[in-house]
Amino acid sequence: MTRAKQNKGARGEEKACDFLQGQGYRILERNYRCRLGEMDIIAREGRTVVFVEVKARSSERFGLPQEAVGPQKRRRMTAIALCYLKSKGWLGEPARFDVAAEGVARGAGAVRRGRRQPRRGKRNGNPLQERFRRRGNLKKQGIGYRG
């Protein structure tokens, strides 16, 4: 990754943090890393843990920034979120994913937030655990969940 892209990403994350704090979020972590990957921002909105992926584009030539978060990226984000929640002992806490999209075209420099609320599971109400339990991926991801 070039230095210019890293700087652009850092500026986008800074804008997103400022935006989220202005909306009443409390930033818990920035650039959280575990063996499964990296999460740009982890915040709290009330009791809900919010995992934020920041995407920035200089033009819409290759689509909107939020469209860059495809199925593979969502699976990775879910695994990283589970890793984080487990490390904090928060597996039962409500959680969701947001995409903070920064683009030039519609409203220069504006940060837009898109939400993706996970469905609630039937067993214990934790949507992340339920999603992985249904797919049987907890062991495969190396996350030792018993349930």
C-alpha cells in the first residue's frame, strides 16, 4: 500500500471518529488488530458495541465507498468482532456493524454512516455467536465458543 493511500485512510478514519464522537459515540479502539485482521474503529453507542469500517473514495468511478464491503469482508469483520468481544468478555452484549463512507461526489468531504444491524439469534440473543453457530465456523476460526 502506498504512503498516499495510508494517509488518505488515516484522514478518513480521523473524520469518521470526529463524526461518531459528535453523534455521541465513545471510541473504544482505533485500528484494532488481532490474528484475524484489523478493524478500523470500535465504539460504543449506549450499550451497543459498534464495529466501524471506514471507506473513502476520491471518485465514484469504481462505485460508492460502502459498496466495497462485500461478503468476504463482512465475514472477516464478523470474525474480528467475535475475537474482540471474547477478549473483553462481552460476548452477550448487543453489537452491530457500521460503514463510515467518505466520498467526494455528493457533498465533498461528508461522512455518511450506513448501518447493518445483525439479526438476533434464538439461543442467547447474541447475533454474532448465532451466525457462527449456524455455519459451524467457530472452531474453524479458532474461537473456542461452547454453546
